[in-house]
Amino acid sequence: MNRLPRRLTPRTLRGRLSLVALTTAALLMTVLTVTFNTVMDRHLQHQADDQLRNRAAAVETTIDTSGRRVQVLETVNDRLLDANAWIYAGTRLLEQPPATTVGSTLTRAANRLAAQGERACSTVDAQSPHAVRLCSDLVGGRHGATVVTALDLEPYRNSADTLLLGSLILDAVMLACTYALTRLAVGRALRPVRTMTEQATQWSAVGSDERFSAESHPAELARLGSSLDTLLDRIRTVLRHEQQLTGELSHELRTPLTRIVIELDWWQARPRTAAETRATHGVIAEAARSMRTICDTLLDDARDRAQNTSVAPGTTTVVPVLHRLVESLDARDHVKILVDVTDPGQQAGVAPALLERIVSPLLTNAVRYARATVTVSARQLRGSVRIDVTDDGPGVPATFVDDLFQPGRRADSGDGHDGAGLGLSLARRLARAVGGEVSHDPGYASGARFRVDLPVG
């Protein structure tokens, strides 16, 4: 039932607004046209009645009511006066127009008006194709003579029809102009919206920094620009989050993938014994499990951030995780890794996999830049557990300290190491997600020291 109206409704906003304006203008013009023509009809009728009264006054000058009987006096213009006039003495007809008969429609209508004994008017559709207006007037009081005059309404009807036709033509022209001007005005008004929409589409596709300036737009477009800017900021954040997640996954998966490739290359270099093959399979399986843990950890963190909720709490004994990380790390031959723990039972309020992802980038960097020794220590503080990762390398350049935790930034991209500059930013982000922190100790002068503070489990 509603399909036809929906098909007739314009699909564009400009078409709908133009249709609303056209409908409103049509209703308004219909009311004005009807009112105008009604008023003009009444005005023309009053003009006809005034002309009939004037004609009756002229006829009354030929009537003598001073005597006992009503007499009609003969005058020079008697034929002109009697052309459309009936004279009565009471209800008795004294004279009538030469062109009418006693039983004609006009004469009967005149008789009815004379019989009323008062001034009155009526419209009669005579045998001719035109309507006739009749008015009666009293001469010499109520019991004197009565004059009934007639007037053909054809000229007045023609004038009314001409006015009506002119009104309809004017309405049609006004409606056409209203529709055209509305479409033009709405189109020009919506042009900035279309331009802003196209720009927002282009900017959102590439995560551009371009934004709409509220100062150069009207208030309504300024609010629209502010809303689009907010959406563009959110889209850019999502794009950056996706890029960051991709980079972090690539960074974290590089180490286990490298172990798998090295083990396969070693195994394929020459025939191996069954024990060596089993050992290779074990290393590959462990690396694969590590890759799965890394993917689960990062994806869970991304999902939790997207839902604006905190990471699910967990409890982990710190020391076994640190030993496992040290054992799985491919340290250089001249670098020695020490684990210094005062309390083996220390627990942190994070999941084991998340603790590994926080400490692993710090430990990898320490081994990469250390000269001889890397120390991993853990101690209990008030309300937190602190893990220090210390190396005896060259340390962090003073000019790079401010950019140390920025994603993708490296102090020296030509130092021969293949890092992507994502490890430290990932460690800090994961630590902050559980209420912790990763920081650099600028007061340590014998190398570099990074601290991990986590809530107590």
C-alpha cells in the first residue's frame, strides 16, 4: 500500500525540500485565490446592486404618488428608463419592459420582489443564457409604488472569470518560480555539505591530518564540520591502532619465526639423528606456541582497548617467568645474563603471557646493546613489584630520551641492529593497560636501566 507514495517521494534532500516548498506555496496560493475571487465576486455584486439602485432612482422621478392613485409620468427618455424596469402600485403591475411578457421568468421574479413590500435583491437565471440581477425599491412609503429594475450580469461574470483565470495563471507561474528557486537555493545551500562529505571521505581513507575550519563556515556547517572532525579523529585513531597492532605483531613474531627458520636451516644442512630431529621439532613447537601466545596476548589487549575495558586481572609468580625468558633468549656468546631476585615468591597482578610481553622487549634490547652483562632483578615495593633490566652498554643518548617510547623511533637506525623501534612502546602500553608503568632510569650512568612497575597480585 505504501510503495506508490514512496516511489513518488524524491530521493534527494533538495527534491524533498523543493516538494515541501511547492506544496506549502500551493496551499497558500489556493487559499489566497479563493479568498480574492470571493471578495471580488461580492464587490462586483455590490457594484451591480448600486447600478440597479441608481437606475431605480431615475425611474422614480417619473412616478407621481402625491394623489390618491399612483401615476407614471411620460418623459423624453421614457423608453430608456422603461427598458429594464417594472412599476407596481402595491402588487398591481403598472408598467413592464416592452421585451417581456406577463408570464415570463423575469416578470414573475419581479412580482415576487414587489409582493415583499421592501427593498430586496435576487439573481434569476432567465431564459436567456445570462443571469439577471433584480432589485426592488419603494417609492412614497410602504403603501406607495414599487420599482423593480433588472441588470444583465454577463459583463460582471466575464470580469469575474477573467480575474479567476488571471489568478490561476499567476498561481501557476508563482508555483513554477517557487519550485525552481527553491531547488536552486537548496542546491547552493547544500553544495558545501556535498564538498565537506567528499573531503571527509578522502581524508578518512588515508587518515589525513586535514580538518574543517569552523571559522570559514556558517554556524550550522560549523557544527557539521566539528562532528565530521570528531569522526575523522576516531577513524584516524582506529587506523593508527591497526597500524600499531600490525607493527607490534610483526615485531613480536620476528624472534620465534627466526628461531624456526634457524632450526630448519640447521636440520636441513646435513642428515640428523633421531634425537637431533626430535630436539629440532621441540624447538619449533615451542616457537609456534610462543607465536600463538603472542598473538593471543596482543589481540586480547586490542579487543579490550576497543571495548574500553581493562585487561582481565591475573596473578603471576614473577621469578619463573623471568627465568623462562632468559632461557629462551638467544644471547650473544660474550653476554652473560644474571637473574637477581631476593624473594622467589613475588607475585604480580598480571597474566603470565602479558608479563612476558612486557619484559621481553626490555630484555631483548639489553642483550642487543650490552657489552658483557645483563642483569634482571625483581623486588617487592609498597603496593607494587619492580623489575629492573640493566645492561652495561653505551646507554640511551641524551638527545633521544624524550623519543624513547615513541613507536617506530630508534636512536641510530644504522647501528647494525634490525629492531623496528616498537618494543619499548609496546611494553609501556601493555604495562599501563594493567595499571603499571615502564620507565627509563636517567640516573644510571653505567649503561641503561629500564624499570617495570606492576601491581601486586
